Amino acid sequence: STGTGNGVFTIGGTASSLYDASTLQWAYQASVLGLTSPATGYFTVNVVDFAIGSQTQEQLLGMSQADANASWNQFGNGMPGTIVDSGTTSLVLPQALYNAVSSIVSNASGTPPPIYLTLSGANTSSTITLTIPGSIYANLLQGNGSEPGAILGQPLLQSYYTIFDRDNNRVGFAQMTNSDCPMPSASDSQTQP
């Protein structure tokens, strides 16, 4: 079915009609967090910068970029990275950043400004900047309390066609060709990432 807010979950490949392949960017895989093997783990990325509108995380938190990034890129179990998770319905931010962003959202007249997340690219000397519109994340923010780390859930995944490539331990982001995410047709090619 079609309509605003629909999504598609494709196993074993990609639905090529739903994204613009020329915009596909692979993020650096910080690690695959898992209990016993990568097959049971989470995909993680390395956040190198964050901004909401024109305010950087350094301005919001009053600290250096390195200190601000440290709160993103170490999860509670000591493993590196920020989790990208299709099962999380919110954008879980480090608590101090969540407090600052929540203040901006609650004081916004109308739609809050977009969030810009900059991640390490697959080639670690490159970066990927992803935009999450205020209309998508405004009611889906959450703080992580006293735990370090962050989880990029539904607000990010709703903004991009996201490919979790388990074979190559990587996660990719591409612009969607249709924001309504209709079900792919039988003729849609199911390609390996």
C-alpha cells in the first residue's frame, strides 16, 4: 500500500526503485556490536559532528568537538560507535545534547530546524552529512540518561533509504525516490548492495 509514513523492509538485497543509487554513501563501520558474533550485533557509525540549524554541538554544549564527539561514540558496554537501529522508534541523543536540542524544539515557533549529522565515510578520510527534517524528529527525541552513546533510529531511517549490508559489515544511506515508500513491484530488481 502507499501513503505517508509507509516503509519497506527488504531482506537479501535492495529495492532499487526506491532510492537514487547515485546518492548512496557508505558510512565507516565503527564496529559490529554483538554478544557472540557479528550476526547478532548492531551496526554502528562514527559521528564526527552534529548541528541543529546553524548551532553546532560545540556551541550547544560549550565544549570542544573532541569532547562532544566522545559522548556519541562510546556505547555503555565500552564498544565504539553510535548504533543505527531499525527497531528504535526515536533519535536517542547523549543526555546533555538532548537537553539542548529539546530546548530548541520546545522554543521553536513552527517546525524546528533540521538536524545535521556528519559521519565518517567508508574511506575514513571522507565524511557523510545526513539531514533529518524537524518535522520528522520533533516528537521522536529521547535522552540516554546517564549512559554514554546514542542510537539513530526511526527519524534517520525515515529520512533515508538505509542499507544494512551484513556481508560487508557496513551501512549505507541514499536519497529515497519516493517518500511514500510504496511496495516494490514484482519487476523491481532485488540487487545485492
